[in-house]
Amino acid sequence: MPSSVPHIVIAGGGFGGLEAALGLRQRLGEAARITLVADRDRFVFKPYLTYLPFGLALDQIELDLPAVAEAHGLHFIRARIDGLVPEQRRLQAGERTVPYDALVIATGARPRPEEIPGLREQAYGLWHEPDLQRLRAVLDGLQRGSDERPRHIAFLAPPASPWTGPLYELALMTDTWLTWQGVRNRVELTLMTAEPSFLAALGDHLHARIAHELDRRGITAYRGLAVTAVEPGVLHDAAGGRHRFDVLVAVPPYVAAVPWPTLPTDDRGFLRTRLASGQVEDGTDVHYAVGDATAFPVKQAIVALRQADAAAEHLAARLQRRTPAFSFDPSSFFTLEALDEALLALTPPGDAPLVPLPVGQARRQALRAGLPWRLDTSNPLYAGLLWKGTRTGIGVLRHLLRP
């Protein structure tokens, strides 16, 4: 590292990028220049996108990214991120190049629905905000009892869908919402996934509990179903089966949002990193990657936050010539929202299976209210009493429920 004040560049303004930037600012203060580069000027709290079809307004879950950056002493550049010239330590951002002494890549993933012929044209994309808002109009039509209302809503996770949890959420939330409107008996709900077990990314131990919940709600579910093509009203699978639908909601296949040909990646462009520190496995000590941009199999907001905090700690420790205080913890948890209740899934790798717990919506409501406050107090999202309390509670539950 140069002897002058180092310049740290964060590529990407989602959970991982913003958390890494705030974590580094908290640890390094004015001992580093930090630049945040993003291709959009708003931060969206993506875990709440599944609420859009049920009345939540998009502006309730987004923040102005340049304003957040300014409040925390970060230089903000809005530009498309195109790649880097590693030997020169320069990030290519649109028409400009941004020099760096260390780079944290948090550019995320992007959908590639064209891998399944017809999927883009026939499905509402789960992470596509306009699609979710249009889905709200469809559900409103069901409530009004229109003669043209669809009667079969299918939820699909084809092969190469990296994180399917929100699809299960949306299926459960739709069931609850239709029940509340008194029209559930008019609508058939089906969930189809290519996963070998339900929510396989979090471990096989969740399968039986989720299968029971889907069955209890009358949601027909298929696993190991590899959809190969979509036509109007019909899904085709690899075994020659045909599955009809009126409305299709899908988590499309995903690839890395930005290609990094000079860095080590997997076959879908996700960066290979050291698990503990987030350092990219390129033989240098200047490139880090966090969040959905990495090859870590679970692409979830809480995982991105943990990866970003670990990367910030390891990078700051290197600059300050000290030993890192902690490393990335791959254990996780996930609340499967259903509007009327939620299921808490604990996922400690290597431990015996744990049963998800029924919990209320209090935690999610607290997070929604606390997000702007956390940023206003100059704290990383995953630091402080809010998350310490959450982590402590999860630890207690994990200890109590371990067989």
C-alpha cells in the first residue's frame, strides 16, 4: 500500500457495497478516501420487494444513495461499472477510469431469463419492480371478481435461480392475501422449483417443514422440475410434462451483473473469494468481493451484510497493521414471510437439522423503521444494538433447539 492516504473504491451500491463503505468509514475514519461507484442513485431494501403486490409503495423502501454517501463522507460516482485494469489498479466506470489502492466489488447479479425460451415474455420477474407493481393490479382484479380474472397462479424457480426464498414468500403471502379478500377458493396456487428439496440453498433440513406449510395452505408444489420453455399459459419441463397457468411469477436464472474476465470466477461469472476475508483469489491483496457478486451459494441480504462487514474488518486491519477481530460467519437465518405469520429458518452449517419457528412480523417491521435511522446515525446496517440483539436471540434459539 502507498504511504499516502489510501483510496478505497467500492463498486456497487446495494447491501454489500453500502455496508462495506460504511464499515470502512467507521473503522478508518479520515485515514482513507472512500469512493462509492454505482449505476443508480437509489438504494432499495430488496427484502421488502415481495410486499409491492400487496400495497407497499416503492418509495417506502428506498433511500437516496448520493445523500447517504454525502452524509458519511463518501465520494459518490454514478456510472455504469464495466470492469477493471488490475495491473494499473483502475476501475472502468463508463467513460472514466477510477484509480484505487483497494477495491471492493459488490456489483451483484443480474437476471438472464432468456436462458429459458419464453420466460421473459410470459412471466412476472420476482426482482423486477415494475413487474411486481403490475402483479398488484392482477391481484386487485381477483379481489374485484372480474370475469377475466386468472384462476391459476404459478410460482417458478427454474435451474440456475440462485436464491429462491422470496418466491416461497410470495406464494405464501398470496395465499394469505387471497384468503383475507375472501377469494382464495377461486384461485389455484402452484409452486414449481428445480431445487432437489425446498429451499435447498439453506439445507435439506427445511424441506419437510416447508412442504408441510405449503400443503397446509393448499399450495401444490413440485421440486426437481426443470422447466425448459414457456409458452402462453403453458410450461414445458425436461421430462416432457406440460403445466398450465394463468399468471406466472418467476425467479429467473442469474449471472454476475458485471463480467470480470481478469479475475477468478465460476461458470456464471461470480467471483471466487476467500471465505474468511472476502479477498478475491487472484494472488493479490487489493481486491475484495461481497454479496451477490461472489460465488457463495446463498445470495441473501443478511449474507451480503456479513460478507461486507468481514471484508471491511480484514481490509481495515491490513491497513492498520493489526489482526482482524473476526471473519465471515457463513451461518444464516431467514424469515419466510406469509403476511399472517412468518417462519424463522436457522441454518448453521454442519449442525444437526433445526426446525423453523413460527414468529410474528415484529422483526421485519423494526428493520423497516430502523433502516433510515441506522444510516442517519452513521452506522453500518449490521452493526450496533439492533443487530447484536438479533444475533444474540438467534444464538439462543440455535442452542435451545439443537438436538
